[in-house]
Amino acid sequence: MSDEEHHFESKADAGASKTYPQQAGTIRKNGYIVIKNRPCKVVEVSTSKTGKHGHAKCHFVAIDIFTGKKLEDIVPSSHNCDVPHVNRTEYQLIDISEDGFVSLLTENGNTKDDLKLPTDDNLLSQIKDGFGEGKDLVVTVMSAMGEEQICALKDVGPK
């Protein structure tokens, strides 16, 4: 058994920090929840009465924050659900490449080049038009569970 036989793929974060537990009964509308390993925003919560065997159930209707798909889940209200850590960060738009990636300026002066243009047509055209007109654009990037996507746009004014 030599050392060369053992190769471990190491990643920077452990994965557990992407979500935190929260009791299902305390999750409200417009909150976040993980359904089928996807970070979602809750659009509807209904709670059923306790049945013969005692558990009240929470019925969640939520929309995936990245794909826009509607997902549903039913959880006993006393059980814990995973809630994603959702962060929003603003970056200044520097460039749009031909292959659909954007180049963004971070607060510490570095560039971030690993994000694609959003799939939302309205937002996509706003970004392309504004960039074509030479406006100073600030994009808001939403990140949760290791995924990132541009979700909003702000016009700071002409360069």
C-alpha cells in the first residue's frame, strides 16, 4: 500500500454550511427552504390539524430560486427542515464575453469571470442593452448551496 494509491478529492467547504436546520412550523411565506436538494423561496404555507397520530403537517409550495420551478413538500411541523444560506452580493459589470459569461468587479478589486448571463429574457436584454449603451451597471448575484446567478440589475449612471 503506497501513498500514490490514495487520492482524495478535497474541496474548500464541507457542504454542511450551505444549509441550517429550522423547525418546519416556524418557516413562513417568503422564507427559504430546501426541497429535493434545491434552494427554494416559499410562496405558500398551509398547516393541517393534528391527526389521530399527533403530528400537525406543514404543506410548502415553493419556487426554486435559480430555475423558477415550482416544488411542493409536506413535513410534520415539529420536524426540522433544511434552510439554505442565501446571500446577495453586488458586483460592477465590466464585460460580457461572446460565450455568455460576464466579467464582474468585486469589492476588493479582483475580477469574477465564472458567471453566465441570466436565463431570464427581460433581465438579459436589460443587461445587454445597458452594457451596449456604455452605462455603469451593477448586478446583484444571488448565491445559495454552491450555485450563483445574476438576479437583479442596477443602473449607476453613465461611465
